[in-house]
Amino acid sequence: MEFKAVLPPARSIARLISSFANASGGYIILGISDRMEVNGLSQDFHANNITHKALDLLTPTPKVEYQYINYGNKKLYVIKIEKSNTEISLEGKIYKRINNASILTNPLKVDFSNNDYQKIKIINQQLNYYKENATNSRLRLVEHYQSILKIIDDLQHILYPETPQKPTISQEGKVLTRILYSSFTDNFETYLSELLYEIFLANPSTLKSKQEVTIEEVLNCSDLQDFVKYWANQKIGKLQKGSVKNFIKDNKQIRDLDVINESTEKEIELLLQIRHLYTHRNGIVDEKFLKHYKGRLKLNDEYQVSIDEVCDKLVYLSKIVYDIDNSAIKKYNLAIEK
């Protein structure tokens, strides 16, 4: 059995269903914590829709039964999974239930060939630690960051032909560095959006506000869950424009975690402004960037970072994600990936 106090995202449900189907079958019970506290499941969202989306992610579709049940005056949701004679995969990943954990049996092996740059191996070990007891949002971000490390290792001759501490002079290397940098900062924003979605699903009351939405926005979504995901993405808008302070101000769910202080806000804002340069100006300094940057660069100079700096900034954001995630799990009782 797997107990979840709240409604997790469809991908988390899919992982659990596939792991039980690839073992001996089992039950997922929503509305009971892993400490066996019966809190019931909020009826503001329909668990059937999440279950349908979860099953759509699996190949082939396993045999399951699911329904709400009453326990005292509490509403629970139970998913019964039958043992499958065929291996069930979640986007190519094979999970299997072993004891009380859903284990990935065919993990992507990240082997680092470059023995000279030990830093990426150390960072990868730290990221492996960050994957433990994480939300689905954090797990996806960490896996993406590990893929970036692998690219850095594979393309040493382009990214740092001399030393990781020195920016490459290769035009191809400059372009790829900008792409990698933009990728991990973009995924930081994606993480926050997906975390908001997990918080909204687990605690529907946190979504309620007097903010107006249009009928068109509602009708463009297939169901309430789709609207919640759309709204979580909308909440990230000010962060995408580089305004961390306004993002924190507008999102009480993140603000109440007390993780991002004023100093951290400014640092993240600078990282996002660098992303702006790389995405929209090919690294050429503009007036907006100079408002955030304290250094010797002038207007129209080229801003370059070494791969060593890229790794440092990746580590910085991953640590912030780790702290935000742990605080959110505790405050909102979010489901975790074990």
C-alpha cells in the first residue's frame, strides 16, 4: 500500500501505479498520511481526472479500479492496481515496488569521462542527494540539471578547451554555453510553476482569491485541473520578466515559506538578467542589465561566463530549490517521491 495525505500530480500517481503493476499489485489510498492520520481528501478537485491523466502516461495501460469511499465523515480515494504480466513503462522508465518504495529499475546512467574536471562529479553526487524525498517538481528539475552536467562533460573540447575556469573563445562554445545557462535558469522557473501546481492540488484553499479571470481563460482548459496548471504558469509571469521581488510579493504560497530573503532575491534576479542577455541579446550588455550588474562591463560589451561559473550558478539554484521544496513539503504536506 501507498498512503498519500493529498492529491499528487498525475505523473506521481502514474509512477506509483506502474511500480505496483510491475510487482504484485497493490493499493494507493489518498486522504491518509504515511503516519496513518486520516485527514480525508479535499473534494475541490476530482481525483478521477488526475487518475485518467496518469493512466494516459503509461504504456501499456495497466488494469486498475478506483473510487471514492467514505471513512467515518472523511472522504478517501482508493486506487487498486492489478499485477501486470507485461512490463508497464512511464515514458520509457520502468518502476517496480520494492518494500515500501517505488524503484526505477532502468535508470539513465550518467558516467563522466573527463577525470580532469572533478567538480561536476561532486555536483552530481549532491544532486543525487537532492532527489531523495522530493516533490515531483524537484525530481524533474534535478534530473534536468544532471543532463546538463553530462553535456558539459561530453563537450569539453567546445565548452572549455583550455580550462573550465576560462570562458571559451570558440563561437560554437559561446552559443552552447548560453543555451546551457538559459536552460537551467528556465527550469528553475518551471520548477516554481510546477510546485505551485502541486500546492494548489494539495491545498485548494490556497488557490482561492478575488483575482479576476476571463471566460476565455476558463474555456480554453479542458477541466479544473488544467485550469489550475494554467493558473500556476500564469503566476510565474513576473519572474519571467526578471522581477523576483514582485513574484514573491504576488505569490503568498512561496512567500510564506520564508526561504528567499532580500539578498537571495537580488542574486536570483541577476541570474535571470544574465539569462535575458543570453536569450535575447546573444550576451551583449544592455542598459537593463547594467542596473543589476556591479562590475566593469559597459554598454554593448559581451558578457561571458566560464563553465566553472555555470556550474556554480547551477549549484546555487539547486540549493534554493532544495530549501524551498523541503519547506513546502512540511508546510503544505505535499506528496514526496521516495
